[in-house]
Amino acid sequence: MITTDPPTRNGVDTATLFATLDAVKAAPEAARFQFRAHNQWLSGTHNRSTITDFFGVGEERTHQRTFTFDADHPAVLVGRDQGPTPVEFVLHALAACLTAGLANIAAARKVKLTEVRSTVSGDIDLNGILGLNPEVRNGYQQITVRFTIKGDASAEKLRDLLEQSRARSAVYDVITNQVPVTIEVDTP
Amino acid sequence: MITTDPPTRNGVDTATLFATLDAVKAAPEAARFQFRAHNQWLSGTHNRSTITDFFGVGEERTHQRTFTFDADHPAVLVGRDQGPTPVEFVLHALAACLTAGLANIAAARKVKLTEVRSTVSGDIDLNGILGLNPEVRNGYQQITVRFTIKGDASAEKLRDLLEQSRARSAVYDVITNQVPVTIEVDTP
């Protein structure tokens, strides 16, 4: 009996994953993407983003659905709690990025995952954004990610998968390194 | 006729906002918060975060509702497009943070806003995360935010509000500066 590598592992289509890698190797400019969020203020600290269009692999694209997300402050921070705070979305983004990478890397290395859970915690002193203490930064002072990972590999190998995901994570890079941000304003 | 400052402006309860500032001035430790996201892997690059609990003003708290958000990769990045990519949530977080701050600062400065919209664009070269070019970073190379702001103040004053929001934005700080991230893993 001839056994072939299954086409998907961990829900990852590994054949397509490797084909995509080969395609980008042959045409590196295909990997230039631009992602976008469109935001509209609603009331107070409550606002809503729409995520639908992006550019990649040489052309304008859209997600299969339009995604909308509300953000707000909780009552204790003088909001109406119509959504998470903006800083909580950053924690979700970090968990999601590390987890997606982990699943891809496990599939490529032929490890079957059975459970991946994580909690991301960010410590922030609001004396910064409230302008009450110039010594305190506005953003998180530190972020901690705690993963539980189960699969058909040794603990050491599972840890290696996570380390490789960290080493190739876009959101981890954004948070731990600096990204230049330009802000333009049109005031008609 | 005696006119008093209205209790809310731009949907911001300014009286509570100033009372909160006074309370934190009197007890700075109340401003120590910890935000959290709990993430569960579903399949492939598809995973889901739950945001509900946080710590602040000296005690454990919960949002009025539990918020859940899916993240995934689009088909062109070998996912099933069950949610935005993790990096798109970062753009939403930045727009939401700058906009919430703008509304608060405008209310404090007695400016009535009528419209605030923004588009956040992030340029990323996936040769980084794909491991195909060690010269290319994993995260965004640059992020651009374009705001349209309308209200009952001069263009200059509206720009000043946005500049002050930027100067006090937690997410802007996280993205443009560095936050230390610790990753722990439990592999039972």
C-alpha cells in the first residue's frame, strides 16, 4: 500500500501552502499586500470599523464577507461598553497571529494539533493616556501570552513550533518593534 | 438666563470624564488595568478570541457582554476567510483608539463633532513571514491613517484635537514604540 501525505493537516491545505510558497519565490512582488480598515465615529468613544478590501498578489481584492467591528470604552472608562476597547483588539490580533502561524508550521512539519488555547494579558497604567503622569507611557507596559498546546509530538517539538511562529509573526513584530505611522487629516 | 455646560457633548459624559480624572489624580493606582483576550484554535488559520474579563480600578471586572471575534486568512493566503487577518485587527485598533480619543478631547475642549471617518492602510511584504527574504520584516513596513473630521471649529483646531489624540493614544504608542512580550507555553 502506498501512503501519501494527506492534502490537509490541522485544516491546513499543505499542498496549496507549499505551492503558494513556490509561486512567491518565483514572483516575490506577489507578496506585497496592503490591508485596510475603514472606521466611522458613532458617539462618544463608540466607533465602528469595516474591513473588506485589500491589495495583494498584484490586484485589488475583497474578503468573501464584509466584517464590521465596534469598539468602545467600558462604563468605568466613561464609555457605553458597545465593544471591546481598542487595546483589547491588539491582544486578540497577537493571539490570532501566533495561533495561525502555529497551525501552518505544525502542518508543514507533519505535526497533528489537537488543542491550542491562549490567553493574552496586557498591563497598562492609564495615568499615561489620562495625561496625569508624564513618566507613564500611553500603551501597554508589558504583554504576556500563555499557550496550552496539545498534539502528536513531544513537548519540546510543540515548543519549537510556537517559537518558529513567534519568529515569523507579523503582529508580534508590530508590537515588539516599531512601525512608522503617518496620520493625514482632511478638514473640509 | 443662566446657561450651563451640557452634561454630554459628542456623546461623551464630560462631567463623569472630569470626575474620573479627579478620582485618578487622588488615587493613581486606580488607573492600573489589565486587559485580556482568550483565544481558541478552530482549524487551519481560523481561530476565535473571547474578550470579557479585565482588571481595573482595583478589582476584577467584566464587560456588559462577552465579545467574540474570528480571525483567519483569505483564500489567497491559504485560509478560508472566516474572519479578517490578525494584522487587519491591528488597523481597526489604531483607528478606534485615535477616534475615541478625538471624541473625548473634543468634548473636553467644547468642540461639537459632526463626522469623523478614517481609513487605516498598512503595507506589508509577506516575503517576511513566508521566510523567503531575511531582509524583509514580518510586520507592517508602514501604516498610513487618513482622517476626515467635521465639527464646529476651525480646521486648525480640529487638527489640534487629532494631534492631541495621537499624543495620548495607547494603540499608537504600542505600534510606534516597543512593547515587551513574554510567551509562556504549557504542553501537557
